Amino acid sequence: MSPLKRIFLIARIHNATQQQESLPEAEWIHTFSTFFDMVREVVKGHGGTPIKLMGPGVICSFQEATPAVKAAIHLQEMLQKERNNDGLDLCCKVGISAGEVFEYAIDGGPPDYIGLPLQIASDLCRLARGNAIILTEEAYQETHLEEIRSRGGDLTKRRNAEYFQKEPARRLQGVQMPVSCHSLFWQAKGGEYLTHSPMEESQGDINPEQTQGIVYFGKVSAFKRERGFGFIQYYDENQEYKEIYFHMTYVINQTPVREHDDVQFVIKPGKGGRPQACSVIVMGGRLQGQVESFDPRTGGFITIRDHDSEVIKFFMLPNESHHPDFLSNDIVEFTVSSGSDMEGLTATNVQYFNGEHPPHLAGSGDNLTIGSQEQAMITVYFPEKGYGFAKCRRNNIYLHVSEFVDPEADPQPGALIQFEVFPGRNGTYRANDISFVTDEEPALASSSDRESA
């Protein structure tokens, strides 16, 4: 059997895992059927052949790369038109790869294929963000000399070379060498992906000039709750298995942690220069964030700050919002969610913080005033050790049982407290004269609000 040269296009519904879990079965079946019919129509119109389904995606084959790229643009534009005109809440991502494969058929059925290009196209589609089209270097070389056009490109009089953007090389599972790829800029302007870039940052990115700041995904292998530390198993950028130490103080919002939790984190030097996991985000945990933008039809973004005050974005699906009237800068609570295939962080079950706009979180500044009266919500407390943490705006506040006004106090996560701000260690804050805020007591204005008054 001789190998054949083929181009493979794989189109997959963006955030399919979350949609399938949140929609009724009949509605999900209708959504996927609509998507499949659109893919089949577009692919056949450009001379391609739908081969088979792959989860919430469709594998298609082409003889040449240019028709596959044009089909991908056509599909994205068709979905964009449906979203704008008919309110169809459906978008997809596309991976395209070229190479030699082996063709076979079972019992005279339609042809199927075996080979590395299929796996690469699938992985690129998996790593793509919403609305993105990603193609390998080989498919790009066969396409970029041909005339590529889109409605958005025509509006901006884009030259053919300006349709393509070089992406970082990727280490893909089962592929010995890093895979070079490009994203295809088919939109009218930048920033029209559902998230901030065409491709998901992954543990396989090749970036020798910057080892810090890489986002890793792992699983909590051990956690000593009474002592507030544990270990995370993960694969590094060379696909080597490793384990790393983390402490509860570096879990964002001090979200409760359990063994086997999936987490996202970055690596920073700890005590003695030893590496440790920082800015740990627990998948399935509840966070508080700020609405950056929101549209009831298309969704929006929520932002939080990590321990280096860097912004982390979460995409909010419109059907995950419990309030259609979210405004920019609203403070909300949400559940962290990530597709099983690394589709990017999303916010689900989004609600107003504590059911309403919290006045004590209205200030946007990072710093607190020493000696000021503030309010915060307890995020974690270790009764065995008599200490915990609360969240006040973007600051983690250290709590100790000796500072509670009521000696019989029983601090619980979610409780609202009032306290005097005292300096902690290494530029942090601790709470003094802590008391609980009851429903009858008015909430304090933030220090910035009091200063402006």
C-alpha cells in the first residue's frame, strides 16, 4: 500500500464540552446536527469530502490546501452571519494539516485514513481558540502564494500575506519535532477571537528565551489541609513528568483544594530559590472577578488578577449568565471551567457577588491604607491552625484567631468580616480587631470611596 498526499481539515464546536453538559440532550443534538450540516455543505462546495465524526467535530479531506483554507473561511463567515442575523449561539475552531497518509476502507465502505497529519490537524484544532483557523507550515506553504480572500479582508483591503500570522512552534504528543504553524486572520479587525489569541497557551510551547511565565496544567497529587501545602503533578515543556510544591497562600482566592483537583499554575522561585507553583487556579472552584465586557447574545469576559497583578481573562458564555444586565466593572462570582481538550478558561454559573454589587469591593485600587477599616469575605480558614485568609479587593488578608473580637468566633469560608488593616510580612496585609458583619449592619464604603467623599 502506497501513501497518499492529503489535506485534512478538522472543524470542532468551540467549548463543546461545556455546551454538551449545560444543554438538554435534544437541544445539544439539534446544535450539533446544525453544525454538521453546515460543515458538510461548505466542504463539498469547495471540493472536499467529509470523512467521519470525531466527538463534537468533523474530519474532512481535500486534495489541495487552498480549497481547504477557503472552506474554513467560508465556514467561519457562515457561522458569523448566523450569529449576527439569527442569533445562533454557535462558533467553531479549525485545524488544517498536510502530509502523507494511508487510505483504507472497511467492507467496501467510504475511505478512511491513517497517518500523522490527521493527528496533527486534530491537535491544532484542539489548541485553537474560538473562531480561529490554524494550519501547519506545510499547508501554509501550499496556500500563501494563492489568492486568499475573506469579507473582513476585503473591507480592510488586506494583502494576501497579511492573512497569515506565525504562531509559536508546538510540541504535540507523538510528534518528535516541534510543529510550526500559522493562524489565518479572516476577520475584519484584530481581537475578534473569543479569547485573547488564536491558540491556547500549552505546556508544549517552545519558548527558550522565557522559561518563567509559562502556564502549566496539572493535578493535585497530595494536599496537607491542616498545614496548607501540597504537590502538583504535571508535564513540563519537554513532556517530562514532574511534581512541584505549592502553598495555599498562592492559590488564587484561596479556593478550597482537594487531592486530584485539576489546576492551572505558573512556576516562580520559592524559598532558597527552589521552584514552586504560584497563581494556582482550581478548576471547578468559585472565584470573584470583574466584568470586562458582556453582550447577552454573544457573551463576554471576566478578569481577575494573579499574584503578580497580571490580568487573567475568562470567557463567559451567554447561557452561563444568570443576569442579562451585567455591566462593565460589575463584581461577580463564577465557577472556573476548562474544556477537557484545553479550550481555554471559561466562567460558568456567573452571578453577582453575594447576590448584589458589594460596596466593599467597589474600589479598583490594589493597595489598602494601613489603619483603615475594611470589609472582606473569608475565602479559607484552617481551624486546626487558627489562621486563614480573606479577600479584600485584589488583596489576600491574613487572619488569626487571636484577632477576632469574639473569642468564641467560628470563622467559615464565605463569611463577611470587618477589620482594621495592619501590615503583614513582605508587604502583605493582616487583619486586626476582626468582627463579623451581620445582615443588619451597613457595608462600609471602600477607602477610595471615603477619600473621594
